Amino acid sequence: MNNRELNFAYKIRHALNETLDDMPEASLQRLATARKAALARRKKESRLSMLVPQRLFAGNAGQVFGSSFSWISRIGVALPMVALVTGLIGIYEVEQKHRINETAEIDAAVLSDELPLSAYTDHGFNAFLATRGE
């Protein structure tokens, strides 16, 4: 029962207890038989146990090698994290080297070109590149 149903049941019980002395005998007998029938239909309390499977992150290593807090299950969680961090660091380093190489190639092309640096700021530079075929 939820809280609303429980409060409603208490209010009904309180109202019935207040008017108990004024009720006719036939109504009291009907309430008594209804109470007995309700108690007979009530669920019996039992002590049943349930097997609830444990959730594991890295397969069933905890069930095979002991408790779920064993060192194997801890490694099973930590190893993918370490691989992820290592992979992300590797990707960052490769991208940084790639960016540095691109910048170095552009600098080398600018420095080895026969144009003066002021030509790159000139408005006619696009026309020059078009005639040169670049």
C-alpha cells in the first residue's frame, strides 16, 4: 500500500470506531464477516529468498575468481580506462606533430620562394598566383 491508501484506510477505521456504539447489530455482523473474509484472503507472509545477479563491468571475472571486489575485477575496470587515456594522448600527439609539420612546410615554402614577403599582402597577389599556375 502506498501512503495515500494507508491514510484513507486509517480515516475509514477512525470513522467506524467513532460510530461503533450507534451501529445496528446486523451491520456489526456484516462488518465482522467482511473482516474475516479479508483476513482469509490476505497474503501470507513468507520468508522467500531471491537470487539477484550481480552487475559486473568486465564480464564474469568476479564470479569465476571470487568476490566482485577482487583484484581481477578492479583490473577489468581500470584497464579499459588506461587504454582510453593512452589512446587519447596518442591521438593528441599525432595531431600536434601533423600540425607542426604543416606549419613547417608552409614556412619553408614562404622562405624559399623568390617573392618578397610584402607581395603576400598585395591585392594583386591572387592574379600573380593565377598566372604562375599555383
